[in-house]
Amino acid sequence: MSKEPTGECFCNKDFTTEDLKRIIRDVRYNTFYRDAKNRKQHISLMHKDHQLFHASNDIPSSDQNNFDRLTEILNTSFEKRGITKCSHKIHYLANMYVETQYFSKLEEDGNNHRYMPYKGRGFIHITWDTNYIAYSDVPGHENIFGGTNYKKVTSSLELAADTGSWFWETNKVNEFAKKDDIFGTSKTINAPKATKTHQVNGYKMRRAAWIKFKEAFNNYPYNCVTDASKNPREYGEGVLEEMRKWADEHVQYTMESSTPLRTKFDKAALEKLDCSEFVCRYLHKLGITDTVKHVSTGDMVTQESFRTALGSNNIDHIDNSEKSDFMPQRGDIFVWRKIGSGHTGIVHSIDGDNITILESIGMNGSSDENYNNENEGYEGYNCTRTSVYQKNGGALASHAGWKGYFRPKNYAKQL
Ligand SMILES: [Zn+2]
């Protein structure tokens, strides 16, 4: 292996089978498709966590569902073609995720393409006779052009990987990857002349996968030995800053009903958080409660019910805070609740109409997502995050079931 620096990230370092399993499981759980009834579902429901290339009938069955083989083959092909940094690998895998239908297939669907029989095959889907010829012309390469030789790309995982990494290197896709430019890597692979994102097939999913691969790579770039300084994050003192740091770790969102999972401090309890658990842990850090309480948004609708659920009177519902002319303060807790659903989060800071919120948000994101994205709020969802919403926008005061703001009081800790 290379002598370049390594650390907690995947720069200059092979994946282990366990790494790759975890990464693929996380990304499949945190990306979504619409089912026949147009309901949003985890990709992991359709392509089960530990199934791999299960829709690829041409490869040996011993290569299906075999993470050891995939790990070995990916590591080898990455090392061979200079796909060695976190940024390179994240962009490769995000594009491969879409090209291979979430690691289930090695060839493009359909048989009516104008480039038949040289349709998309392999990890990055090399396409058109010109690419099949160019690959075959390299000394030492298998001949995948002529006759039915193209079938080799779908019957061998090594060739599926090697054609992919060859295409990547030949087209200098690393140049876009190292700038973390997902449009650049996506278009080079799918539509080199594209000037707009809608011209790239599957662009939204490439982008969604890119965000989630970054999270799965230990929150790239923050812990990356190559790129950590790209975008340094700094945190000040106090409980709100502690919560912001936690939010920025993008902890998995999952709604949990088990009290131990919502109130304890072991790994299992801390690896998944929903919105109200995140707020209850904030109230505990602040000292409003001695232990973490199991309170859900259904209890957070009035001052009385919230106080009862917490077992503390040190929280007020602010009078008139449900009105649109109300201005919240740092540390306030917002709540909306309607039949069957609710959401809550913490006000980190206020800048005019922009309210920075710390929250754990589910798979649908917020009702003010465009604003959040345009104002440097975190664009991934199904995790904890720092978001930026309009004070009276759809995520806050205009939301159905809006209850306004609650304010902790009489605590000794620095907010
Ligand atoms: Zn790295």
C-alpha cells in the first residue's frame, strides 16, 4: 500500500469487508425510492442490506452477495487507477450506486438503445462501441469488443470493476472528485455535454447518494487526512455549541419507542436519535432534568403537559409565540404537532429572518427545504443536522399544528 498518510478516513487505505458493509448499509438505509403507492421507502427495503448484485444473472453465484469479493476487487481496482483519496472513492461509489441500481445489477436495462449491443456495463457502465474498443486496445486488457465479448463485462466482477476504474482514470474524473463536484463527476460519466443537472440520468439520486456516502465516510471532509482543512468547523463554549457539534455529526434518524434507547448513554442508545429525543438530551445537558426523559412531541403541546412529562417546571411556553410577529431567542425549542405526527428542534441562532435550528429530521426533510439549501443549512436528511429556516416559513411558524416556542429557565449551565 501507499506510504501516504492515513487516519480515521479512507485515504490511502483499503476498505475492510466490515467497512464496506457498513457504508453500503448506511447509504441504502438513507436513500429512498417511491413505491407503487408513491410512498417514500428506504432503498434497503428493496435491495436488502446484505444483498449484492443479486439481479446479475451472469456472474458466478459465488460472487453474488459476497462482500469479501467486492471489497477485494474494489480495493484492487482503486489502487491500480489512483482512486486513493476519500473524495475519489466517495464520488466513484455514489455514481456506481446509480449505475448499478444500488449495487444490484451490472448492466443497463432495456435492449433498444441506439448504441446496442454496447450498452452500459460494469461498475461505471461503459457504453458505446468506442469505449469498448478503447478499453480492448490497451495492452494487457481483455478484449471486450467483437462478437459477444461484451458479455465478459457482466460475467466477471473483475472486469466490471476494471472497466469502471479504467473509464474513471481515462476521463480524469478525479479532477472533479477532488473538488467534491458531484455535477462534474456525474456528467463526465453519464452525459459529458450536459450543462444542466436534469440532463444527467439519475442526477438526484447521484446527489443524494453523494451526501450519504460523505456521512458514511466519517463525515467527509471533517475527519479526512487529505481534506479536513477544506472547510474547518469551529465550535465555541456552552450547551448550544455542544448540540451543534452533535447535530453536525449527522447521527442516524430513527423513531424509537424503547425507553432505554431514548434515555441511556451506551452506543446503541446514542447511535440513533429522533427529534424529541434530541431535544430531551439537550434539556438534560442544560440541567433541566437530572436524567434524559422519554418525552415525545405529543407531550410537548402545552406548558402543562410538557412540564408534567419532564417532571420539571423549568420550562415555559412563551405567550404569543405561536404568532407570526414573534421573534424566538437562542435556546428556545419549537414544536409543531398535528394528528399522528410532530416535530421539534432547538433554536441555535437568529439572523434577521433566518433561524438556525439544531434538529434530528426524518426522511422527508422539512417543509422549507429549498430555503434551507439556499442558506447553507445542511441538505441531507434522515439524520441530525444544522438547518436554516425562515422564521415564518413552512418548517416553522407556517407549519400546520404550530405550537410556538418553549423556553428552558433556571439552569446553571452556560447556554
Ligand atoms: Zn480521507
